[in-house]
Amino acid sequence: MRFNFALKTMLFVAIATSVVSCNKSKDYKDNSRATGWRLDGRDGSMKYQTDYKGQETGPGLVFVEGGTFTMGRVQDDVMHDWNNTPTQQHVQSFYMDETEVTNRMYLQYLDWLKFTFPPTEKKYANIYKGALPDTLVWRNRLGYNETMTNNYLRHPAYQNYPVVGVNWIQATEFSKWRTDRVNELQLEQKGYLEDGAKYGADAENTFNTETYINAPSKVYGGNDSLSKGRNNERLTQVIKEDTVHNFVQRKDGVLLPAYRLPTEAEWEYAALGLSGIREYNQYRGRKKYPWDGQYTRQGGRKKRGDQLANFKQGNGDYGGIAGWSDDGADITAEIKTYPPNDFGLYDMAGNVAEWVADVYRPIIDNEFNDFNYFRGNVYTKNAINKDGTVKIVTSDSIVFDTLSNGSIIARTLPGQIKQEAVNTEDTYLRTQFSESDNRDFRDGDRASSRGYMNNSSEAKRMYNSPEHSVTAVKDSTGTSQGLDRQYDTNSNRTTLIDNEVRVFKGGSWRDRAYFLDPAQRRYFPQDMATDYIGFRNAMSRVGSKSQKGKRARD
């Protein structure tokens, strides 16, 4: 009897000790290791995210674990381009759109712009108009393509087809819009924004992620009922528990990093899907396409002979003979028509080629950098008022960009923070960069260029590309009188390469199999569009390289 009592007593003490130990462990986690202070934001204490579970995967994205790979040509250079010499590069983990951006996705962007910035109002007219894809890219002087011209973008039959006719600038602006809409929903679901706030904003009250982080009281034009959600019961409870933290901050891990165009290195790494041919710490052989093997048709028993991508198979052959052997598409194909690669990404070869973020140069300068390689950095900083607050773009300070073809595109929207170039004072004694615009660095800037000589023996810039000029003409009252287009007719121009041309990757429905190789790289003016270039978004990974930690070899 006494033995049972003693055993029960010991068991009770053990359980109590365990509970106390767990509580101490929990308190230790929630308290500062530096000061011992509380970190939960209650009773006036500071608040930090102590139980962060890791970055959420944004809508439409697939995780791509980064690593080292050989970027560039792995097959013979039959075109003699000499612009994709193999280099070893390392990319950090990131996220990539599972599919190309579709017509339906882009139409949501257009409809939001049309609702928020009514084109019937003169000062907003160019915002919606400048975002419209160029549907005339389908026209051919010796072909009848009016069906696509009139229907491809908006008809529901094409809603899940990749959007085309979008230039690089438009793709970049879509990415900014997508970032804000996703984070706006994140904040609404967490109770920091009023339910339905995303539907109630107008031209002067739009949500911007960076504005929310830097000046949350100015979001939605300073409309507290939207930004603080005073009528939201969930947020009211949060405010009661957290006396100093009424707005989400970057340190909370709620807001996702920006959607953006992938870098060329990221795109090529993701397209190759090398994870499927890994052997210990090396890759078994080399891959010519996003799938295994040297051929474009499936070799499996059930689907033997089926094409693995949508591309041009020969002169006048865009899909094959009608029937079982046809590839199912003559122009673009609906997303997910063909199998994904080893990362779970669809159409990384064929269907449409895709814009990437990089400015084009013939070589990849891996001697200077082989980590997250990217050419195209233009560093800016937030513009600051005299009172120390950030400058917010209003409907009267929207920045429009007049493209070389005369199109006008809005580069800033109301609610965003005005940006300005980094100056020499900002870069004083910095060793890693000295200028705001680094697109020419080591290939086009004064330090790297010998230049070319004209008849007057005057040294010029490295790339002798055309210099077009398009300016808006206004009368004395400031009323627009149209555009003055001055096209460069100089017959001595020797190249199209400049800082306004961007790389696009991957073959398309118009290309032969040669361009399905992810290593192939071509360029196109950033303000022009075609019927065979689309895009997909990427997002940086913050935190751990792997989603699940290091794991055993399969």
C-alpha cells in the first residue's frame, strides 16, 4: 500500500516537473536571450515573431530549391551565336510560377485598373490603355489571323492560354500589382485590414506593400477605417492583446516578398530541373531539354510518340498531322497540356518564350560574380519630405513613360512611395557599388569600354545602337498636342544592343526544337511585344535554403 502511494507520489512529482519545465521552455522562447524581456508585445513590451513557421508559398508558385549548376550551352553552337558559353553559377532558393501568366490572370489586372482608374477620366486614361496587350501582334501581311487578333485575349476559349502581346515593361508592372494584391489579401485574412477593403479602394486609396511597411497610416489615403479595421472584431482583439503593434511590420513575416520577373540564371536553373539526375554531389550527365533524353517525344509505353512541348516541327508544320500524332496546338496551347519538369513547372520549353529580368549582354561575367548572377540593377531610394516622411505618389504626380513606339505606360500609381536615384553621397566609401544605374557595369561603362571611333575620331559608347527619341508635344497651356517621333536613320549603326533590350528564354510555338534548350538566350527591345513571348513570375525565398531541411539521399 505504502509502495503504491510512494509510486503515485513520484509519478505526480515527475509530471509536475515536466509541466514546469515545459512552461519554462516556452517562457524562455518568448523572452529575449539578450535582456530577458518579454517579446510578445503585451503590456507595452516589444513584439517579435518567435514562432515563425517559415515562408508561405504564394498563390500560383512552386518552390525551387537553389544550388550550383552549369549555366550556358551544353550542346554544339550550330548558330554560332557565342553568347551562352558555359559558366558555373549558384542561385539561391526561390519560387516560380507553376505556369505562364494566363489571359485570365492578366485580365484581372486590366479590370482592376479599369475599375480603380476609370479611363473615362482624362488623367487616368493612359493607365489602363498603357497596360493593354498589343493584340495586333497576331497580324501577318500574308496570313489571316484576325480571329486571334479579336479573340485571343478576352474570349473564354483562351482564358487559360498564356498571355502574349505584353512587353517587358508591362510584365514588370503586372508583377508589382500582383505583389500588392496578394499582400493586401494576406493582411485582410490576418485581420489587419477591414474585410473587403480591397474592393473599396479608389484611385486615391490604393494599397501598396512598401507604403504599408514604411508609412502604414498613409495606406488607403490615410483612411483609418480600412487600414486599421476598427470595425473588424478580429483586429479589435489583436489590438487589446498587443498594445504597441497595431500594424504588421516586416519582422512579423506576414507579408510576402515581391512577385517579379525571374533572373536569367533562375529561369535557366528552374527550366533544367536538374534535381532528377542528381547523383551524390554531382549531376549524371547533361540535359538538353527540361526533360530527360535527347528527343522531343515521349518514350513511355502508353504515350510513346507524344510531343513533350509545343513548338514548330518544320516548314508549315506547327502541330503535325491531325489526329493521334498531332501535338494538340497550332498556336499557343492551354497551360498544363504537356508534362511538367522535375520541379513541377509546366511549359519551360515551348508554348511561349518568356521574358526574364536581365539586360542582354553577349557574355555572362562570371569572373566578377557567380552568385545570384543578374545584370540590370538600378538602385533607388525612397524620396523623403522635409519633415522626414516618405513622399507618396498622388493622382497628380503619376510618372508616365513614353516608349520608343509612342505608347504611354504608367510607371508609378497613387499610393506608392516615390523613388529617386541613389547619389554619390549615398555611395560614399562603399566598396560594393558606386552608382545608381549598374546595367553597363563591366560591359558598356567608361571603365570597360574602348568605344568606337567616328569620322571625327571622337570616342563613343561601346554599343553603337540606334537612338530613337519620342517626346510629348504640349502647347502653352500644357495641353497635349500629340507626340514628336524622331527615329534614328543613321546607317552606321552596328548593333541593337543597349540598356533597353532584355533577355527572353525558352522556345515557343513559332520556334524550332533548337530553341527548346534552356541555355539558348535571345534578346528583344523591352518596350516591344510579340505573339510568341509571354512571362511568368518568381519570388525570392527568405530563410532556409530548403523547405524541409537536409534530408537523406533517395
